[in-house]
Amino acid sequence: MEFNSHAEPEACHQYEPYLEADFTGYDPKLPTFMLSNEDMVWNAVETFKKTGTVGTDCRPVNAGKMLFRTKIPYYDQVMTFYGFDRGNSWEYFGMCMVYNRDVEGTPLEAKLLAALDEAAASYREMPTQE
């Protein structure tokens, strides 16, 4: 998967509920879950920390490290993500769900966002070993 940013996602997984193959190529038609500090995500977290909002579809949350949830345009798709500050050198990150606009308002979007909500609520950083 290619990204237009100085940073690549830390983790990126396609939603493939009916596929039995172990490894598949990137398919832009499929929803994608990722942990990312791409420019648009990093900038959104920085803006939220300074102003308390990001655009028009932003709601603050209090779920562990998560600061807010927002929905933004993502190239030709939509990205809903939780912005958070990892509190280390990686700093501002997003727990993101990317999907096509035709998924908006459908049961699939509700299912994807429920999974994103659960992941955000249960997210924990692993302690660093020194």
C-alpha cells in the first residue's frame, strides 16, 4: 500500500472477511484498518491538542490514550480515526479506518466503526524494555 506522506503506517490490514488466502495484495476497494502517523493524521492530532477540535466532524473522547474521533476525506476515500498522543518519540498517531464513500451510511460502515471503537477503547501501549 502506498501513502502520500513522510511516514508509513505502523500497521495496515485490509478487511477481507470471505478470503481464505494467507497473503493478498492491496485492493483499494476494500476497507483498511491502520495505525498511522501520516501527515494528515499527525497534523490533526497536533491541531486538536492546540485548539480542542479538528474540522466539523470531531468529538472529544476519553478512552485511554485516545483524544478524539473524527471523519475526514482521505484522497478518494473516507477516513474515520481516533487521534492520540503515544507520549513517546512517535508522538501523534491515529487508529484509522479507511473506506470508500459508497460504504457511508451502510451496515458495513456501522460494523467497521464498531470494530474501530472497540479497538480504540482497548488500546494499550506495550511497556518499553530497556
